[in-house]
Amino acid sequence: MHQDTIRSDFAADVKLIRCEQAGPPLAAALRSWKIAASVALLASGLVGRFSISPSGVPREHGEADVLYHTDGKGHFVPVSWIDGTFLDEEGNPLSTPPYDWGLGVMFRDLNGNGAPDLYVCNDSHSPDRIWINLGRGRFQAIARTAIRKTSLSSMGVDVADINRDGLDEIFVLDMLSRDHQINNVLKAEKKLTSVQQLFLRKLLPSYATSPKIYRNRGDLTFEDRSREWGFSYVGVSQGMCLADLDNDGDLDVVVNNLNGPAGIYGNESSAPRVAVRLKGLPPNTRGIGAKIWLYGGAVPMQSQEMICGGRYLSSDDAMRVFAAGSLTNEMRIEVKWRSGKRSVMNGVMANRIYEIDEVGAAS
Ligand SMILES: [Ca+2]
Ligand SMILES: [Ca+2]
Ligand SMILES: [Ca+2]
């Protein structure tokens, strides 16, 4: 085996590592190659990207994710994984970045301390990561007992209090299709080369399917309302966001479709509602990260967080909508801003859009 081969051929690198695990004689004979391989890996930026599983199978890891910190003036700076910003479950600084197959990501305040936490969806054998925001720019991995299993193929995540008990639930999607034939194709593709995958794609049905929308029945069950609510387009849909496009106080839906026109779905609901926009102090003028509660509407309490980004290649309009229940309900809005201050608005009426200003919020 030649050093150039080690530099350029992943299969050769793995073969070398497995030989070294065979025993001391081989390891001694190949020690110089180990050094060469290490140098090659360092030079090519592949450190941490490969390992051998307990069963002896070579395993490729993803590239390290990057969190970019903005100065609010259009500049972004990558945050280091190993300078004490990120801590492990025991509170020790990470010594290496996690080499995960990162996909979806969402900032939400999961533990209710006012600071946005970070949920990272990871594909393949990488577990999802939940980083609890300790404030002042530090994140700690959530306790191992908090979430004992993750999907290992998660693609997207969202957070909402779906049973209205005041605590947010986490909803994670993985890669599996509702169509078993497509699932079998996905599984088969993982074992093929890229050329073989292209050949297989020509023979088998496409991934085209219709988006789904489910109505929350209020008892932790959901019913498929896709056809009744107009989501009948068949294609490969990816990003999705919510925005009040016609300014009637309800959130319309925009979906992007691979090789197809954008899907724009007007919300024609006539149910009484309350929409809330926030006017935060600069530079957070949309109040991103603020928590909003509506009391006295369709249920005693509803809550949502003002978010920015987090959807796949998409971002919602900075408006949240709540169910008013009845036109005669008199409601109350409370806002907890990122600054920790609170705003309260009493006498809230249905079918109105409220803009709440952080100026005047109480400590
Ligand atoms: Ca938090
Ligand atoms: Ca809940
Ligand atoms: Ca609308």
C-alpha cells in the first residue's frame, strides 16, 4: 500500500485500521503506515470522520456542524466546539467536535428559563443532540436520562404544547416514507454506489407523495385532513413556512416543491382567533425568543414562542395565532421577553391582531 493511496482512498484507510486491530505483529509492521495515515487524515481534514464499530464494521461520521454567531451587523463568526462554549453532560468542555450527520435544527426554550436551547436532528447512527443554553454563550448537553432514545435518522423537528398543559412537546420526523415501496428503495440505496443508485432510480417509482396536514383532536390524537384542507399536490415537498399573506389574522402556508411551483395555501378558517406580533427593542425588533401566552381563549391557556428560522430552508412570518374559541371571550395576553421583562394586555378581543411593544414592559 502506498502513502498516496492512504491519502486519497477511504477504503484503503479502513483496511489499514482493521489490519492493525488484528494483533501486535501486524500492528508493529504497519506502525509506519499508521503515522502516515494520521498525517494524511490531518492534511485532508478527515480527523474524527471514521471509526470502527464494536462489531468491527467501518463507520463514517459526518462533518462537524457549525454554529455561527452574528454581531447583528451582517457578520457571522463560527463558534468553537472546544473552547468551553460547549460542555458535555457532566459539565466538562468538549475536547473534540461531535462528528454527526446533522440535518434539521431548532432553537426553542425547552426548559423554560428564557434562554433558547438547541435541538439538532442527526441522521444515520448519530443520536440527536440537545444543547441546553446556560446563558452567556455556553451550552451543555442535556442529561442522558432526559431523552434516552432518539430516532437515529431524524430530519426535522418542531416544538409545541400540543396538549395545552403549559409544557412543550418535541416532534421529530425521520426519513421513512408512508409508502413501504419507497422505504424499501431507501434501504436498498444505502448499500449501493452512487452509480448504482442512479440506475436504481430510473427503474423505480419517484419519491413523489403528497404533503400531510393533521388536525389536533385535543386528546393527543391527530386526524389526517389533507384532502379536506386542500393539500392534494403530489410531488417532493421540502421546506414549509407559515405567514399571514392576506393579512386576515390567520396563518397561510407556503411549501416549496422540488422541480415544481411553490405551493401557496390560503387559510380560509372562519374560527375566531387572536394574532400577536411583537415590537421588541432593537436589535431584536421582532421579539424573537419571546414567549407568548393567551389566557381565556378556546382553552384556559395557550402558549407559543416567537421563532425565526429553524424550518428547512424556510422561516415563518413573525406572527403567532391563537384560538379565541368564542367571539365573546375576553382574553389576556402575556409576553415574556428575552430581556426577562413582561408585558400584559387585558381585554383582548377575538378577530384582532395585537402588536405588543417591549417599551413599557415591566421587570
Ligand atoms: Ca432554555
Ligand atoms: Ca404539553
Ligand atoms: Ca391569512
